[in-house]
Amino acid sequence: MHEISLCESLREILEEQAVQQGFEKVTRVWLDIGPLSCVEPEALRFGFDAVMAGSVAEGAALTIEQPPARAICLACGAEVAVTSRLSPCPDCGAAELRPQGGDTLKIRKLEVV
């Protein structure tokens, strides 16, 4: 389950930013997890509280958003919404799509004190 490693990296980032930005506690974390990121949001949510224990984010609320992924169909040129890397083009049915986003995990916003 690589989501635990992602939570550990998130903890490191939050600890570093607390020092750099001068805050003492993170009370809420907003994450954007793209549907093509190979991150399971519920698994990340499961590990979040355990990994954040003893850090500046201990007890922080976690809000996960999943913005839609977009891709360009190489067959018909349409820009379409996709939910997986194997999705066919909804316009022409072709399987050759080039993702244009939706493959990232990023911290969108923090609430700190």
C-alpha cells in the first residue's frame, strides 16, 4: 500500500512548511487526487490519521477532491473527460488517448494556526 508512503511524504512537507512559514498546527488539509494518479483516496484517508500522529498535523481534518481527468483522442482529436487510463474515447470509441492531466496528487490548501 503505497498510500502510507505518500502520507509520510505529506507529513514531511507539512513539517517543513511549518518551520518555513512559521505556523504551529495544521487543522485541515485539502488534497486534489487525480483519477489517473494510481492513488486510492480511501486508502490514503485510512493512513492519514495514523501517520500524522505526533506531527503538526495531528488531528487535522482531511478533505479529498478528485478533479476530472482530461485526455485528447489521437484518432478524432476530441478533448474528453476520462476516468481511467484505459477509457476509450466517448466520441469515437478509439483507445488511443493522451492524458492531459488528472495524474497528480497535490496539496491544494492548508488551514493552519
